[in-house]
Amino acid sequence: MKGLIIKDFINLKKSLKMFLIISVFYFFMAINTDNPYFFTSMLTVLLAITTVSLFAYDDMAKWDVFALTMPLDRRKIIQARYLTMLLLTLSGAALSAVLTVIISLYLKNDLSAEEFINIGYGSSAIIVILSTIIPFVIKMGVERARLIFVALYIVPFMIIMLVKKMVEKQDLAIPDWIKNLAGYAMKNLYIILPLTVLLVLLVSYSISVSIYKKKDL
Amino acid sequence: MLNKDYKTTVKDAIAIRNLTKRYKDFTLDNISFNVPKGTIMGFVGENGAGKTTTIKAILNLIHTDAGEITVLGYDSKRLPPEVKAKIGVVLDGSNIHDNLTARDTNLIMKNIYPNWDESCFMKYLNRFKLPEKKTIKEFSRGMKMKLSISIALSHNSQLLILDEPTSGLDPMVRDEILDIFLEFIQNEEHTILLSSHIISDIEKIADYVTFIHEGRIVFSESKDNLIYQYGLLHCRKEEVNDIDKAYIAGIRESSFGAEVMIRNRDEFQRKYKGYNLDKTSLEEIMLFISRGRR
């Protein structure tokens, strides 16, 4: 399985170089803006999202057919891909954190824990997003899954915006229980968030394995 | 149909019984054949006859509708990893990412195959004159094939499963590759299943030949037996009607007369004393069966 992860990282070599260049570029942008930490978690997201390209690379090379003739089973192949995804997210988070520190040192700002918590939120969000999209990618390939991706994220977003607008327009009051629940969730986010991420990750992984086991290659 | 009742024994590196796989427009229909250990089995048939589907079923890459396959004595659906590690596979294409190099491939395989033999792999790269640092994108088709074969041979494989390893290659490269296979088979424990539509390659190296046509096995036989069992009859068109249809594998007619491919040659000659049969070749037998009239 280590071999599969090595394969993924070698395939990303070129993109990873690009990320270092983007980081340097970003550093100079950041020190010239009012809100230098605003985009730090964006780096994590950008790096993590390359996981999807890995599926495209494997498809292009028809790698999976070959990999399954090796001493690997289908579960191992999915495991390796999820591990690569987590490794990419972690490296993205680490890169963002380092950049945050460098920027604050350079600007002689005081570092607050909030910057790092934000990186944590960004990483959690991208893991959840990738966990929802990966089973679709395995089922229908990268190209078609892209449409699902759009539908999954843009459509609910638009519905929420619409509801929000309607609520504002008609001056409806948000019921207290929703407010209370939201307040409670926000207070305990440090525990709810990791648990949610873990749960989503596990569910996504088992769905992916069962889809992949049924697939004819 | 010959060989429907093969007994599965451990003497066979691969044993397929009653394998069926249905697609919308194609069916692999109840096929059975064995690949005896220590031999080269040529698996022939035109494009689309079912060769790749069969190979994918052997490798458990597709789900089958019926039938059983054993590979090196194990159910193909439940091959232990250490047994899989002893199987070298070459598929139609290199199946390795374009932006990797031969050296990257070595690093990856070293971390996948517990029995990876790095020095052996380097030896093959040298022998095939494959550059270590060039990306596979820059490789010719022949070079890609040679890389795949180097991988297949570098983890102490006992069984090679090769899907069209010589197609699209020039005769010199094909010959070089076939020589490697003949070297591999010197060890009695080693076995090769080689699919190809290039019959001359099969004629050159195979001990056994399995012929698949439209999803069915037409014959699975030792090559020498096969050439001995068939014979070509030249006769007048009217004479064809006098021959028992059971002996006819295929008929080709021209303005000069008819050519009939006769099976069960000995029996035929005992029954029809007046006819002389000519020797034939693997290629002719297959052409008569797949293209001739019956």
C-alpha cells in the first residue's frame, strides 16, 4: 500500500512544485493586504482538492486494472487513496500554519489561536467535501462526478441563500430552538466538528469500498 | 466442442470451468480450458472474440455470471496476496502513468511486491536498453511493452499472463520478446498464458493452443496434435456434399473447386479411402473455422 501512496505523490510532483510557488506568491500578496490570514486555509483546500486529479491520472493510465493484478486487494487501493487525501490535507494545513507564522513574524503581528483554528475549520470542511465526492468519482469517473460536485454544493448553497432572502423579506423570526441549537453547536464545536469529520470519513470510506468491490474493470 | 470435461488438477497453473460472462452485446459462453504447468498456452482468436474478457475473469477484474477458475491451485476470487505476487501480468498497454520514469516504477513496485527483485529489474532495463530517467510519455509502444514485461519478470513470477504483448510491435522486437518468454519457460515450474491474434507468434512458441471464436472455445489442444488432426482436402464442389458434415471444419469455394478443412483426419481417411489430405497450418485451421462456410 505504501507503494500506491508513493505513486500518488510522484504523480503530484509537478503540482506540488506549483503549490510552493503559489505559497511564495501568496506570501507577498498577504503582507500587502489588510487581512493577511484570510486566504491561509484556501491553500489547504487547493492542496487537498488535487486528490480528485489523482483519480483522473489513474483513469488515464488505466492503472487500476494493473494494480489489481498485484498483491493488493480492492480495499487496499481505496485505503491508500483516502490516506493520500488525508496526507495532502495535513500537508496543506501544515503549509498554511507555517505561512501564517512567517507572515506574522514578518509583519510583527501578535499571533492569535484563531488563525490556527481557522486552518482547522478549513481542513475539516475540505475533508467533508472530498468524502462526499470520492464515492461518486469511484462510481462514475472524474468527469461525470464533477457535475454531481456542482449540484451537491452549489444547489444547497443557493437554496439556503433563497430561504435567507425570503426570511428577511417577510421579516420572519427564527424560532428560538434553532437559535439555541446553533448556539450550543457553536459552543461545543471543538468536539462536534472532529467527530463529524471522522464519521463522514468512515461512512464515505465504507461506501467507496463497497462501490469499488462491485466494479468491473 | 472439445475438452468440455477437463478434470481440474493441481497439474494445471490455470483451470477454467464453465465460465460465463454476459454483456449487452457479447457473451463469453460457458468456456472451459486448462493451462498445464510448465507450458506455454497460446490463446488465440480475432479481436473481440473474448480473449481479454477471459483474462480479466482469470485475474478477478470482472464479476462473472457462472463458472469457476483456479489459479496456481487457488480459487481466482480468493487468491492470497503471496500467490498473487507470483503472477506476472502484461496487459494491452503499459498501464503506468505517462509522467513516471522506469526508476519511479522501480520505487513503486519495490513497495508493493514483497518479493520485488530490484537487480533483476535493472538487468532487464539494461538488456532492453530502456532509459531509467526518461518519462514513459517519451517511450515508444515497444518500449512500454518491454517495461511491462520487465516488471512482470522481476518478482520471481511462476505464472505469466500476457494479453497481446506483441501486438503493434515490429517483427524484430516481437522476436526479442518471444525469446525472453522461451527463456522464462526453461524452468519447469513456470507457465505462460499468452493471448495474441498474431498466429505466427503462437506457432513459434506455444505448446498448447486454445482457440476462442465469438465467445466460445473451438478447441484447446496441444499444437502438434492439432496440426496432425486436421488436413486440407482439395476437391470438386459437388464432392463436398458426399462428405459427412461431422468431419468438416470449414469450406472455401473458388471457381476451380473447393477446399475443405477436415477434422479427425485419421478417421476420415479410413472412411473415405479415395481422398488425399494435405498438411495444414494453425493459421489455416483457424481461418477455415472462423471465416469458412460450414
